[in-house]
Amino acid sequence: MYRPGDRVIYTATKHSSHPGPRAEAVQPEQHGEGYWYDVKKYWLVLQVQPDGLLKVLTRRGKERSVAASDPRLRPARWWETLFFRGRFPHPVDSNVQRHRRDRARVK
């Protein structure tokens, strides 16, 4: 279903005393000291592994692994790709990929 280069959206549940501007479905705690809310994360698929895990790139350049079957993960719709293109990470240039690959060999 997913291929490298696909843009995906992951809905993360967070907890804080001050939800940010992109918080959705904000719910106060029982005693009113904080909030539970959802935030959409805009990621780029780097690799699809045979065991069903996806290696994704976050906006800040971190790499994460997430199951392709995770219900909080979905493909970005065409209009989300268009209107929110600035929220998705840009594909890493070949020099950075080469550096990461070389660094991984050293370990």
C-alpha cells in the first residue's frame, strides 16, 4: 500500500497543560490540570520493510519506524499534499543520504 516517497499523516495523541495551535479534539483532564489532544504529524515514507514496518522521515529530519497497519497512520490526500506541502519534510538530498549510509557502516 505504501511506497518510498509517499506522504503520510500520523495522528499522535499528546498531553500538555497548554495545547498548541494545531491541537485537535482537545479534552480537559478530570481535575482540570491539563489536556489530552491529537496533533497531525506530516511524514515522508523512506523505506517499506518486509515485516510491515515503514521507515519515515519527520519534519525535523528524524527517522522513525511505524507499522503500516497502525490505525493512526494514513496516506495524505491529494489536497493535503497540495495545501500542506510546507508541513511535509522535503526529500533528503543524495549527499545527506550518502553521509548517513557511510556513518551506518562505521557502527
